[in-house]
Amino acid sequence: MEKLKVIILAAGQGTRMKSKIPKVLHKVLDKTMIDYVIDAAEKAGCDDICAIIGHQSAMVKAVLAGRVKTALQKEQLGTGHAVMQAGDFIKDGGNVVILCGDTPLITAETINKLNEIHCSQNNDVTVISAIAEDATGYGRIVKDNGGRFIKIVEHKDCNSEELKIKEYNTGVYIFKSTALTDALSKLTNNNSQGEYYLTDALEIIKNDGGKVGVMTAEDESEFIGVNSKLQLSQAAKTIRKRINENLMISGVTIEDPDNTYIGQDVEIAPDTIILPGCVLEGKTKIGTDCIIGPNTMISGSVIHDAVIIKNSTLVNSEVDNFTTVGPYAYLRPNSKIGEHVKIGDFVEVKNSNIDDGTKVSHLTYIGDSDVGKNINFGCGTVTVNYDGKNKFRTTIGDNAFIGCNTNLVAPVTVEENAYIAAGSTITNDVPESALSIARARQVNKPEWRKKMGK
């Protein structure tokens, strides 16, 4: 097949979204709408992609930077005018697919099928159509009695007979680049909107003797444009259903799919159980035989096998085999937890390494620390890592015992097999196998209450 390029139309304002955020940057689950379109194009083998940007172009360009090329449409003069802005991108030859940035349900399978039909029929342009009982708002595809393409008429320009047509234009096309370049040079804005319609390019190609094909969509829902927050939620529901069903087919147990939110890039191995209320997003990877949830959020993290996580939040962290986390724990970025570790209730870990067999059962903060094996943390321990200007690290050796209500004021090292007495504030290093006591001597004042008249 010919080399395949993709142009994504993403210049619209999206006034019905009633938002300061550009329409294509609104999120469906954990990704923007245009991310889904780019993903579909890349999965279809397209690695040369150009997005046409316009409204709040700087914001859109910043989000897309490093991923796709961009071309600016300074004035919103129609879809044909938008594609004109990518003239240099089109000229290199091959086939060019046109997609819409506000259709996050489009799939790679559909793009591949469109390309196959286009190439096998040697069309100059192929458009995807869909059939609906009510095609209000969509351009109608007009055919002759033999079912051959005549033209596309935008809804506002339809006469009474054309409005009865149920076959409509989805806005997805594939062109031979030479045919598209020639047609764009002949577009006019002689219509009720005063815009340059890309749909007119098909009629120009046909009238010039080119071949126009129509591929009828099997699933029209792929081409539903998102124009409001209501439609955004409907798209999210469809994508969530796709993702959860695919995971369950692959062997993952999702107890309540309607109340489980898993991003498109999340990987989960078979025999893991996802309980209700979980939000899993980003490049998260979860191994086999895990139990996740309920009500757990995991973002950009790696969870190995046989891990149990209850009612907790994990961000950009890693948890090794046979470890338990939660309930109500918080693993902040750059936390790495070893095997057979217990991170209990109301424990927070940040930018720290905790080695195998260590137990942090409850009400403890471990920040900027390197923690060894088989250490026991008593309730209420705090690694005091911040002096108001700088952060410092705490190091704790294997088999140490940290008593309840201990403050470890960094930078400080507790060596292997050391003991910290409960209630201590440690400001100096603790030698191997030593017992460190750092608290005031208890003093009892007899009859103090009576003397104070209380």
C-alpha cells in the first residue's frame, strides 16, 4: 500500500462545551479527545501526523508538542480551508487520511479498513458514510440511481429532498495526495456559510474524472462528534465499556464494570481482581493475582504479582510481589516498595525505597528515605526531611526497630540492627546494634494538682 499520512482537524472553538479549554483537549477518562484520535492513527500504522490547530492554538500546540506536527488555521473558514493549511505536508505523496479531533471513538481497525478499500478500488478519494434515521446536522451523501457518488451537501445547504437522505458524511476521508492538492486549489466558498468545504473536494475530483468511493460504516458510534459536556460523558461511557470488556475477555475480573474507570494505556494481567470504585490511569501496569480496591486510584505505577491494595492512592510508584498497601495509604511519586512489605493505614511514602519484609503498619510518614529489609516502624513515626529550605534523606539499615512516635531528623543514618526507643527525636546517627533514647527524663510532681488549686 501507499505511504499513509494523517491530518487531524482540531482548530474548532467548541462553543457548546462552555469551557475555556479548547474542545479537543477535554479529557475522556485520563486522555484528551485528540489523544484517542492520534492513538488510533498510530495503531493503524500512521507515523506522520499533522494536526490543524486554531482556537487557543498555543495551548493545543503545547499539549501535542513532540508527538505530531501542527499547522495553524488563523481564521475559521471551513474544513477545506483548514486542510489547505497543511499544503506542504500533503505534497510529499502517498495517501492522506482526514480525521476529526473531536471523535475519540474512531478505531485503528476502521482506519485500516478504509485504507484497504481505497487502495483495492484505486480510488482518488474514499469517504466513510453512515446510516441514521435522523441525520440532522450532518452533510448528506447524494448518489445516483445506480448508487454512485454524486456529491455531499451540508445540512444547511440541503433542499427538501436531500434532507430526507439517511446516509450521511462522517467527516472521515482518505485521498490520494495529488488529487487532494489539485481539488483544494479549486475550492470556492460559494455556499450559505461562506466557507471552504472539504466535502466540495469530492465533487471536484469526480467532475475532473477521478474515482470517488464510499465506505459505509459498520458502527456509526465511532464517528459521533463530541460537542458538549453531555456528549463527552457519553463518549467516556463507551470507551470505558470497550476497555473493561477487553480486559475481562483477557482474564481480568472486574466486579462492577459500570463503576470502574480504567485508562486505555493500563495493562492488567489475568487473574487479577479489580473491585468497585477504582480509577486506574496512565502507563500503569498490574501483574497477576492482585486484588485492587475498592476505591483505589493508581496512576503511572507498576504493581507486580500477588499485591493487595485497599482504598489507597498510588502515583508514579512501584510495588513488588506479595506486598499489601492500605487501607488509606498514599504512595507519592518515586516510591519503590519491595516484596512482602506492609504499608498500612494512613501511611504516606514519598520519594523513598523500602526494601523487602519491612512493616510500616500505621500513621507514619516516610519521605526521601532509603529503608532496608525487615524493619519495623512503630505508629506515628516521621522522617523529618525538610528544614524549610532544603530536603534531606534518611537511611535506615536492615533489621532496625523504630519505636512509636519517633522523629528521624534528616540527614541521619540508623545502622543495621539498631533500636530507637519510643518517643525519641533522633538528630544524630545511630550505630549498629545500639539502642538510642532521645527524650526528656520523666519527672513526677507529687500533689501538683492540689497545689495549683485545680
